[in-house]
Amino acid sequence: MAEPLRSQSLAEEVSSPQQAGAFPWGAIVWYAALLVALYAPVLARMVYEWATVEEMGHGFFVFPVAGYIVWSRRHALSTGLRPDGRGLLLVLWGFVQLVLGTAAADFFLARTAFLFSLAGVLWTLGGLELLRRLAFPLGLLVFSIRIPLFIYSQLTLPLQLLASRIAEVGLTLLGIPVLREGNILELASQRLSVVEACSGIRSLLSLVFLALVYGYFFEGRRSVRVALAIMAAPIAILTNSARVMLTGILSEYDPELTRGWFHQAEGWLVFLAALAGLLLSHRLLLAALCWARRRRDARVPA
């Protein structure tokens, strides 16, 4: 006699142990599309901020870069995956967080809810192993979200003061008289105010993101990748301070050079200098590692 057909619920099928399978591209694309539809108002606001808030301009590149990384690793994702129903709890967590964030007008809470839900979908369809393999591109998505305003305000003032101090020292060494009061630089030609836009937070966020992406594609050692990401912060601070100092120097010749399109172009040039500093830092790290390896090999007896 034939055995009776067994029926299982969706949750049982997802949570029951199965043989490790291939990467569920179709299912992930389908559920990701559903998440985009559910979070459409939140995502639309994020895109608006990428276009209007200068420190979030790099947001347009975050999802394409993360998607490219996933696609470039598609062969490594093709086997050894097991669905896990526990991921549905993370999806539910994201939905509850979305409701709470929307009700409380907490945009950061609502936006991070999308990342939780996306991670939950991946966990459900591919298990914790899939989350582990996609940890880096998922982590990059954090850079698409604007940091909370209370953290932003706590960061900008110290950066403003630091940029002012470094610029004061540099101008003094160049023989340009300057008097600093907080974030205000008093020059003979005019008064320069290092406002929030000149604090360096813009270049800091963008440069850290670029350092992580650059390290992923051009450096195989994790320790060097971490070092590059850490070094991006002082590089951004120093180049921003150099911009403030350059503004002070130009104001001595023509105060009009510190305004308008020239000031914007100056910002782009300084950011390119920061990128060059990041590349130079990578070269110096590699040279230091080679030097340390040669010294270690020289101490080992033949």
C-alpha cells in the first residue's frame, strides 16, 4: 500500500533540517522586492537625503557596491546553505521596529529596521552560514543610513574645534597672524568661522566607506584592511584642517576666494588629497610589513 502523503507547514519546512542546498537567488530577490515595497516610504526618504545632505552623498554608491560584492562572490555562495526558520524572528523584529520608529518619528530606528529585516530574510533562506558569508556587504549598508542627529551634534563640535586648532597652528607657522576663539579664526582680512559643514564629518564618513571598499578589493589581509579603515579618520581630519588653513591663506590675498564655487571646488580637491593620503597609507603599511618580515627572517638562523 502506498504511504500517505505528508504535509508540512511553511514554518516546518523552513525550520526542519535539510540537505545543504544552492544559493536561493530567486527567493531572495522575491522577498527583497517585498521588503522594498514595505519600506518604500523609509527608503524614499533615505534617497532624498543622499541627494540633499552633503555628508550622505556617498549613499548612492552603497547599495550598488554591496550588490556587486555579493555578485562577485556568487560562486562561493552556491553551496552549503541550510534554511533556518529562526530568521523569521529577526524579520518580525524589523517589522516591529519599523512600526515603533514610524510612530515615534525616529528615522534612524525605522531605517535600521530595514537592515534587520533583510538580514532576517537571508538567515531564513540560507541560515547563519549565509549571514556569515555576506557579513561585509551587509555591514556596508550601514553607511547608507544617516547617523542620529544627537550623535551628529556630539561629533561635529569637537571636530570643529580640532580643525580650528590645527589651522591656527599651521597659519602661525606660515607667519600669518591669527587669533582663535573656539571655532572662530580672527585674521587681518576677515573672520573665519569653522561651521558644522567644515567640521570634516562629511569627508570622514565618505572616506571610511571608501577605505573599507578599497581594502576589500585591493588588500587580502584583514589586519591591513582594518588598519586602513582606522587610518581614514585621522586622514580626513588632517585634510579638512588643511582646507581650513588654505582658506585662511587665500583670504589674505582675496577674501572672495573663500566663497562661492571656488570654495566648493576647494572641498573636492581636498577630498581628492584625502584619497591620495589613503593610497599612500596603504603603500606605507605594505612597506612596513615587508621591512618587519625581512627583520624577522634575518633573525632566524640558517
